[in-house]
Amino acid sequence: MSTPTASKKITKLHEFVASTSEVRCLALGPKQSRVMVTGGTDNKISVWIIGRPNLLMSFGGHTASVECVRFRADEQVVASGSASGTLKVYDLDQGSCIRTLSGHKAGISSLDFHTSEMLLASGSLDTRVRVWDVRKKGCIFSYQGHTGKVNSLLFSPDGKWLSSAGDDGYIKIWELSSGKLLQDFSSHAGPITSLEYHPNELLLASGSQDRTAKFWDLEQFRMVDESQPEATGIRKLTFHPNGDCLFTGSQECLRIHSWEPWCCYETVPAGWGKLADMRIVSDQLIAASYSHSSVSVWTSDVTTMRPFRKDDESVNCMEECDKLSASHRGIFEKYDVNKSPTDDIAREHSQSDSSDHEDISSNNNPQAMDFGPTPDEFKVVRVHNLNKNISKEILKQPKIQQPTPQDDFNRPRILKVASEEAFPQARRIQTENDSNERLRKVLEDGNISVLRHRLQTHRDIARHWDPQNPIISLRRAINTGEQEILIHLLALYNQRLSLWTLNTCLVVLPELRYLMQSHKLFFVQTTANTLRLILKTFGPVIAINVNQPPPTGAGVDISREERYEKCYDSFAHLNSIRDSISNAKFDMNTAEITQIFDEVKQAFTVLDQPDLFYGTPPINKL
């Protein structure tokens, strides 16, 4: 792994204020990533041209915060979902809203357009997935199976399947023709944040708050590989357009992965924070993140990163990944079932430059190529494409020893020449001796960048600290996307009961579910203390108010209505946390962790029997 340099740096293209209040979501255009749409708590969506800070157009109509936005493939239509559960579809050419769709009982959390451009899928906090016919203005499918918020939706490239994933850690594959669940996967230990189909193979990648990316075979419906854990949860992932590798983005860095066997080609530090979308267009990485009311656009040249960088070090890295397994990297067939793998291989040979063969041998009458191996040995053409590029680069080096004319021209022999003759042993040993030093430097540079960012954030929170309104600091900590900052703030709040109100609980509770699934003992201890404080102080009044809703009819008690809404929302969040604790699998199975979870589970009994508990907070704390 090489030391980050300026040529590989992820740079901020520009930053601008995108909302008069707070940005809640954004999406890049899927075609060229030249346009971007944002949504926020001002109940509007805004369309921007990347590189220009001026607003292109803006649409209203929502009555609640816009929580999710999505472009159609042609970038002419935008869909948005609000916290009230309403969907709106906007035609950018007409400059107007063309559809309003209702049916979800809670906020919209994910969207995706079908390849036919007439269907729209939506996922919600109500745990349901719905498919809408935009032309007929109606819901044609409603899928129920998740037990938490649906974070990601994705139609398959052929349009036959819909994949959904959410807070419950499950991936579900739905068949559109039958409307039934085809398969589900449950290997992630935390909420799943992103899904991505491979552009050429029956392969699905998933990224999660458990800090790993996993690769799923959709022919045999099994997990085929997974990445090593990152420092923080994965927020977004995307395949390179040629399908050779997967890019994963966390709040601290960008990583480039291969699979079967797994290999991390590159780790590039990034200071983007709350990453919301990421795409590869014309060898350029385009990413977008948001914080408070601002949006930042980031870019980097992919050709300066492995495995796309044309240098010896890049080739060595790819060669090592290939040597880790006796089998080829992929195992999947192409989507086109009528085309055999040998057809693709034959086409590769027919398109090869004749100069490549001349570099191998001076024989002007080579024998016909032998396609003797069975199709099972050629399950994925991408591997051959990748290896061909390696050989081609090496064979064009002027100092490489030429093989004898007796060598034949089959591809395995070409790869053998490249791997054995192109790299002298002394040079290979030198690279191995230097690898630890390069790894130390890249980790050191990345850690310094992360620590500087955290220090700046701590100073920002301290500068805006208001004892009379502690929610401001909590929101700032949450918006950074860094759990370390939030957990230290919660540790402070746990010592000062006067800072807590039901409003404070509503801000904190959605984050506690993720914090309880952390791999760090201090995080789990602090989160458990926060939960026990909330349940002891507010649990009885929450349960009593939920069980005794305000009466309907003439006359409205506004304060009681508001108190009921706060209690109802808090009750829903607490039950979601209780379910995740009961079903979650944790790596730290120590006696201390077991005791912590037992105490938290016991504290939750206040929601079932509120009359047995005392200490109800005064009315002014609600």
C-alpha cells in the first residue's frame, strides 16, 4: 500500500450553502454526475449543476422535511420522499410536480427508479417496501418483511428483481413478476447502508455500519467474500464501470477492493464526513457530502490509484491478489444467458493487437489458439480482461527478455512470461521490504487527518455550547457522522440530568441503536448508561401517555397533543432499540458486556409496567 500523494488526494471541488435550514439528503445524477439534487428541513428540493454554486431550480410542495431524493436514469425526473411518508415526482423539463403518491405510514428513507422509468420503489420507517406505477398514480406492490427502517433499495440491471436492505441487517431480494420474496441474507452485524449490483455479473455488494462490505452470489444465493473491517461504518459503495473493483466510502477514507480473494488495492484518506453519494465517471471519482446547511463536492483521478495506476507497484499488487487463490476471481455468469464464456474469450483474442504477439515471439505463423479448457475454467471474463491488461503493459517494456519461438500463444503462457520474467527477484524482495514502511506512512497520514478533523469539530461544538439549549450541540455532533464525538458528548450529558428533556431524547434515541452495536466497550457502556437514564426518568410518562391518547372531539388540548406525539415517537424508537438488542450478535461476549445488556433489558420493563415505577419527570421537562 503506497503513501498518499498529492496526485492521489481526494480534493474538495467546491462547497456551498444548499438550504436555509438543514440538508437531510442528496443524490448525484446517474448519467454524468454533472447535476445534483438536495433536500432538507425547509421542505424543498433543490437542483444544482456541479461546479456552480448558483441554484438551478427549486421545488416546494412537501409539508415535512425531505428525507430522500433520487434521479431517474435520464436525469430528467426527480423523486423525493418526506418525513410524513409522502412521495413527489418532479419533471425537470416541465419545471413542475407531476405526481404525488401517498401510502406509507412513516417517513420515506430510500428510493429507486426501475430501468423502465415508469416504476418507482420506496422504502420507509414503517418497514414496508412499495412499488409505484408513476403513470397510473398507484401502488402496485407492497412488500413486508423488514423489522426496521429500509435504508437502501435497488432494482437489478435486468429489472426483474428489487433488492432492499435496512436497519435490521437483512438483505431481501424480491421478484417483481410474482411479487414474492426470492431470498434474504443476514450476515451483517449492523444496519446496512448501501447496495450495489455488479455491472456485468450476478453479484451484489452491500455496505454496513458493521464496517464491512460483503459480496453475494445471486446465482447460488450465498456470500462469496467480505472485506476487512474499516475504522468506521461504510456509508456508500459503487463498482467501477468496468466491474474490476469496488469502491467503498466511509466518513474517513475511500477504499478500493477486489474479491475472491479479497484484496484492498488502495486506501485514500478523505475528509468528507457525512458522505451521501459517490460515482465513477470517465475515470473521475465524484462524491458529495453534507453538513448542516452546506454541501461539499469532492473529486479525484481514479487513474492515480491502484489497480488503475500504470506502474510496477500497481502490477505487483494485482499479481499478489491473483496468487492468493488457485481459482479465478469471479464465479458468475453474464446476464446474457445465450452467450457462453468461450464466446467472450474468442472475441478477446480476435481483438488483440498483433504487436502484442510480436513482442512474445518472432514466429510469423503461430499455431491456432487452443480453447481446450472447459467453460467451467472460464467463468468470468473480467479476470482475463484484467490479466490481459497486466500482460500487455509488461510486454511493452523494452528490457523484458523475449521468449523463445517454441513458446505457443495461449493466454496462460503469456501470463507466465509476465509473472516470471518481467520482475527480477531482487526487485521483488525490495518491494516486500518496503511494504511495511509504506503501510505505516499511509496509516499515519490517515490518522493525522482524522484527528485534525475531530479536533476542529470539538472546537466547533464548544464554541456553540448553550446550557439553556443543549440540543444544538447534540445535533452538531450527530451531523458530523462521527460516533466518537457523539459518544463523548453523551458521557457528559449522562452526568447532568438537568440537560435532559423529551426533546433531547427524541434527538438522541435514533442514534443509540447504532451505538449499542459498536465494537468498542466504552461506546456500549456509555450508550447503555444513556438508555438507562432515559428509561428511568422518562419511561413511565412515555408509556402512560402512549396508553392514554388524548380524546377526540370538540376542544383540543394543544399541550397534551404535543406531549402525546413526543411520547409516541420516543416509544417507537425505544421499542426499535429493544428489538435490535434482543436480536443482535455481538463480537464482545465477555461477562461485562453480558451484564450491561441484561441491565438494559431489565430497564426496558418500565415500558410494559409503567405503574410499578416512579420518578415521573415534571411537566416542564416534557
